Amino acid sequence: MTGFIKRLLNRSHKLADVRTLKQLCNLAESHARKMGQTKPGAEHFVLAALELPDQLASQALQGKGVTPASYTEAIINHYQQALLSQGINVGDSLSTNSPLAQSDPTGLYHTQRSGQQLMQHLAKLPKDSALNSVHVLQAVSQLPDSVAMRALQSFHLSPDTLNSLNAHA
Amino acid sequence: MSKSTPDPKQDDPAQAFTAAIALRLSADKIEHEAVVAAINQGWSWSRIADAMGISKQAAHKRFRHCIKDR
């Protein structure tokens, strides 16, 4: 009986994960398109995590001032600072004022390389609970050189801090 | 876009990589807006492709989503 219950819990856990993953990917794609990109990167998955219904990531980062709006601004600032460091000024061409039209979700998710890497780390995370938004932050902590992580660092969040967040509701 | 003489101390390659990504994103955005404007002005895909230096098929495949962005 115990084995059957365990298998049942494992199965429902997987079903919940599939639903969460689908929401995460759809939201990430939506955020990428709002920022004028066709494929989401890790930073768009962070934005998506902040909007997942479980609210665990948003609550964990609220105290540091991280919201979808402030994080988007941090991403853009990160790009602009990098360009200025090379002596390049592209004006406001990196702003979010020319988004792409939202596409209908097809279930086929194409991501940037950083998005693929995030998914790979997400799959490897030891989880004794269903996939939730904090797991996304823990996966991003494994991408220290990514735009996603560097934009989070502007809020004084280190990879170690993210990795040690409590993923349990 | 303006470019001043960069600091020769390239001791932060991570920033340089980020700058390269940002430039690509900026170029993609400029290109996308140009395609939307061209479509709105009645340009054919052949004309758009010629202006971009790519084939008509490549232009249509790469930018057909721009039709939704008009």
C-alpha cells in the first residue's frame, strides 16, 4: 500500500510539474516578446517565475525590491552599462517600447541558449516537492555569468543567496 | 549610435560579452521595426529581402511574425 501511495504521489507530482512548466514557458515567451525578442532567455524565465501562481519567488525577492517591472529595468540597465563600458551608446533602442506581437502558444518552446541551460539545471535540481518558482531562481544561481544572474546581482542577490532559498511553501 | 574611444583596459570580458549581446538585440530591434515599417508602406518581400541582402524566402521565414506586429 505504501508503495502504491508513493507511486501515486510521484505521478501527481509529475503532473503538477508539467502544468507549472507549461505556465513558466508560456510566461517566459510572453516576456521575451514584450522585450522585442522571439526566444526567451534565462532572464525571461526569472520574470516568468515572479508571476507564477505559487508566488514563492516573488515573496522571497520582494524584500529586495525585485518585481517584474524593476527586474526588467535592471536587465535593460545591465545592457546599457555594458555598452557604455565599451564606449557605445545606442540610445533607447533597448527599451521595451517596441514589443513583438504575442504569439499563440503552440506547445513548441524554442529558447535562447541561457534558457536551455536553465531548463537543464532545473531538471537536475533535487526536488522533494512539486516544481515551483523558487526552483527557477535556484537554477539561475547556476548561471553566474548570465544576464539573468547579473541583473539579479544589481539587487544585491548572490548565487549563494538564491541557491539557499527555501523552495517549500 | 555613437562610439567614443573605449578604455584600453579590457579587464572585464563579461561586460564586453554583454555589450555584444546588447548590440545584437539592438540591431534585431532596429531590423524588426524597419520590416514592420516596410510592410506598412506596402513593400514586397522581394524588396525587403533585397534591402537586407538576403533571399526572399529567408526574409519571409525570419520576419513573417512582423505581419502580426503591424
